[in-house]
Amino acid sequence: MLATLVTAVVEGLQGALVRVEVDVAPGLPVCQIVGLPDAALSEARERVRGAIRNSGFAYPAQRITVNLAPAGRRKHGAAYDVAIAVGILVASGQVAASGGDWALLGELSLSGEVHPVPGVLPMVHTLARAGARRVGVPAANVAEAALVEGIEVEPLRGLDDAARLVAGPRGRRAARASRAAPVAVSGVIAAGATGSAPLVEAGPPVDLADVRGQAAARWGLEIAMAGGHSLLLVGPPGAGKTLLAGTIPGLLPALDDREALEVTVIASVAGLLGPGDGLRRGRPFRAPHHTASYAALVGGGPRLAPGEVSLAHAGVLFLDELAEFDRDVLEALRQPLEEGSVVVARAQGTLRFPAQVQLVAAMNPCRCGYFGDPDRACTCAPGDPERYVRRVSGPLLDRLDLRIEMPRVRPSELLLGPDPESSAAVAARIAEARARSLARNGGRLNARLGGRETVELGRLGDPARELLAAVAIRRSLTARGVHRILRVARTIADLAGRDPVDTGDVLAAADLRDPAAAARPGLAA
Ligand SMILES: Nc1ncnc2c1ncn2[C@@H]1O[C@H](COP(=O)(O)OP(=O)(O)OP(=O)(O)O)[C@@H](O)[C@H]1O
Ligand SMILES: [Mg+2]
């Protein structure tokens, strides 16, 4: 007897429909899976046999053929287990299937439990659009599945739940997922990308009240967060670079609806949504370790998963110890930083994942960490500090809008005096400045403006324009350099509620981009 069930696969950020056809016929007891399965899927045979036996059903001692259609699409992962097992139960007459408007997703354990799978949100979205009215998903994935409108979501804990769902209303459990505020999933997924990777998962954010001294770095961070500008912190060990970066999650406003959906889909495909995780509202802050591989950072690997640069989409990618990262990995980040998306190559073509990230990086000035320190001698050999900085390529450094030198904190600053301003106060100013720029720039932060728009929307007063021209000549700035200074100056003015941008804003922005030039005598305009 033949049974046909509907399930889905995820490719990039999009789901695609897969039909599971199961034929159980007299013959030698073998089970064959055809239709471009990968290794994990070929192992479904063993999981399905164990799950059927251990859920109180009989595994048919007949010839079982499982066909996954369309045959041209490569199937990967273990999300088809439940559909294959139920297909065998239907085809062997142990479960009577009612109607055809349901679909099943989930991985089985040998004991018959249903385990969560990555990509449930985009897969359920695809199933709903294809006309499925009910979908059984692993209980741990119910919250994300419930974000999709127009489809009933049933939690599956074990194979017997799936069998009851398929058998029809009388056998079904009454449990229904509580639906979160519905959102328009379609736009995002249609525009649409993910995998898990090693990372330093952020703990609770550090409060700025705990970061003492470092006035320049605090100010630079505020500007960067208000305008979406990229930021490099340079300083000796223990200056507080990692500490300061830890305040970032507490300074950024929540995601808007569209961003929240994009971030949630990416997290779903990466398998990073936990049970009960619905729509993600917190802005991503990803801090991959410097030993992270190319695939972990950029995306790809056997599962074609999104990398850190996509997991940080709409948020901040923090590269601590920048000079320790593999050079090829850093080079690979240039394209996503420029384009806001990343292309992952695979055998049958390419996939594109979103990657609109704000880059924040930290590094020591040299290997020993004390190059340029007024009180402590650098122990590196001559030429070593330059070589150390050159490990990070010039074109990447050129893409960093702000470069802040963080000296050691003075003991008096560390131990005496009142507590510095808290994150809440700074976050409020950042939110206000962001609102100003979003309203003026058609929904974009200043860092996202193109060259010409920067000049048009920057609203530069005449004296500021003349000053910028003079700085550009004296410092031999490229066009990119001029536009970057202007964007940062615009943000400094936005933070102060100033319009138009004045000469002080331009000077401050120029010095934040290149502190060394600011320090050279005669070069400050
Ligand atoms: N400005 C500061 N205010 C308060 N505490 C600080 C400050 N700077 C450093 N500390 C203390 O020192 C610890 C180490 O600082 P942190 O890890 O941020 O240094 P770092 O600049 O990242 O050094 P490295 O270059 O070695 O990575 C912090 O956890 C904190 O306890
Ligand atoms: Mg550090």
C-alpha cells in the first residue's frame, strides 16, 4: 500500500515543499530511501525502525521504499523522520489517514520521542502557503511555528502524537499552541538564509556605570551606536576594551517588526531558537572567538548554515582581538560589510544570507600590548608593532569609521570619584539620535547612507563644508574618507540635536576617524 505525506526542507532562509511517498509491499524485509538523501537522512532508517517499535507499533517485515520528491532537490537533515515513520504506519495499515491537509516535521529518537529541528519557522511558512491547514512540529519548536498565520500548529512529543494527528480529529490531542502576535512572515522569507557556530554567547550586558574613566571611548561608542558606525578600540591589556563592548547590548533599541522577523528566521534556520522562543526582539550581539573558522563566520559548511555575520544581522558583530583572526576570514568579511548580505557557495549554485551588521572590533596596538604607552616600555622587536597591525588588512581598517585609542585607566579614575553615567541614560540619548536620523533619512541610520545622499542629507553648514574640504586636502582623504567623516559628523550633530552640522562636529568626526593625524602637529585644521 502507498502513503503520501507532506513535509518540508529548508534551503538558505526559505522552505521548500517535500513529498514523502512510502510503499510497503511483500518481499524481503528491507528499507530503501531514494531521492537525494544526505548521510543524516540515510540514517533515518535506523531511527524510524527503533521509534516505531518503541512506540507500540509493529515495524513491517516487508519491502519498504521511501521516495522523497522532487528528486532533484538535495534533502538534508533529520526533519523528515516523523513523516517517514507515519508514512510507514499508514502504508502498513496501522494508522488510517484522514484528509490530506496536514504536514509533519520532526526528528525521531530510537525511543520514539520527537526532537526539535532547525528551520521550522520558514518551513511552516512554506507549508501554509502551499495550502496545508495543520502541521505537527516538535513541541520545542511550537513557539516559532505559531508565528505563521493561517495554519494550525500541533505539538508533537512522540511518534504516537503524530499518528493521532494524522488519524483525524477524534484521535487528536486538544493541545493548541498559543499564538503570539501574528506577523507578516511572507515578505521577509520571499526576500530571503543559516547553521550553528562556535561563539561567545553574550551574558547580561555590562552597565556603563561599571566602566570607569575612558571618556573618549565612551563617547566614541555612543556615536557609533547612535549612527550605526563601525568602531575599532585599540589599547593595552586591561584597559577595558572587552568590558566596554559588553555594554553594547544594553545600548541598542529593540528590533522593529521587520527586523525581528528576519532575525528570528535566521535564528530558526541556525537552530538557535529555544523552546518557547517566539519572535526575537533583542538586537543581535555576536562575539565569535578569533579561532572561528571561515564557515562559522561567513556561513556554509555541510548544512549550508548562516555564519556569525548573518546571525549578527540587524545588530552588532564584535570581533575581539581583531589581529588574531585568520586573515582569510577577515578578508571574507569585506564583501558582506559592503553589501549587507553574504553569498555562500555550494555545489548547485549559491545562497544569499542577509548580513547588515555593524562591526565593532578591539585589538592591542602590538603583540606585547604596550606600544605607545607613555609609562610602560613596549618589549616588541623594532618593526613588530607595525607588522602586528598589518595583520589586519588596510582595506578592512579603512572601512572602520571610528578608531578610539584606549589608554590604561588611571588609578584615581578607577578608584575615586563618583560612578560614571549609566547605560540607561546613554541609551536614551542614542534612541533619540537614531529616531532623528531614521526620520530624516527615510528609515536608515547615518552609516547606511550612500555617498551622494550623505552630502544631501548631511545638512552641512557652509563653514563646516569649507572646513571639511580643508581637512580633506591636508589629510589626503579619499572620497570614501570624506563621506565617512560626514556621516559621523551628522551623527554627532544628531546626538546634540543640532542642525545643520557645524565645524565642531566635522573636526570631532575627523579626529575620531584618524586619531594619529589629529595628534600630528599642523594637521588639525
Ligand atoms: N575602565 C575600566 N573601568 C572599570 N574596570 C575596568 C576598566 N578597564 C578594565 N577594568 C577591569 O579589568 C578587567 C579586564 O578588562 P578588559 O577585559 O576589558 O580588558 P581589555 O582591554 O579587553 O584587555 P585585553 O587587551 O587583554 O583583552 C575588567 O573585567 C574590569 O574588571
Ligand atoms: Mg579584551
